[in-house]
Amino acid sequence: MGPALLLIAQLYRVETQARPLAAEDRLRLRRIQSQPILDKLRNYLLEIEAESCQESGGRAVRYT
């Protein structure tokens, strides 16, 4: 499994934890746990964007 999919799997785990919580608590959990994961995912996509641009125009990475 690639790095992006591992990060997405982590996001799904956070959402599984958040599901039974009240809206305020879900938001708090997402800010604490999901935001750092999303930041890592964004940084990873920015890193691979240059490589992808050479191979396929990088459209998929930019779209993501």
C-alpha cells in the first residue's frame, strides 16, 4: 500500500472513532487527529507532483 493510501486509511480510522460522537466532539477529534494526517497527505502530494508532471502531466495529483 502506498503512502497516500496509508494516510487515507488513518483518516478512515479517525472517522470510525468519530461516528458515535456528538457533532462538537467529532469536530474536536478531527482537528486533533485528522488535521495532522491531512497536512502529511498534502505535503506528500506536493512532493510527488513534480515527478507526476513529468510522467503524466500531474493532473491526478493536482486534482486531488
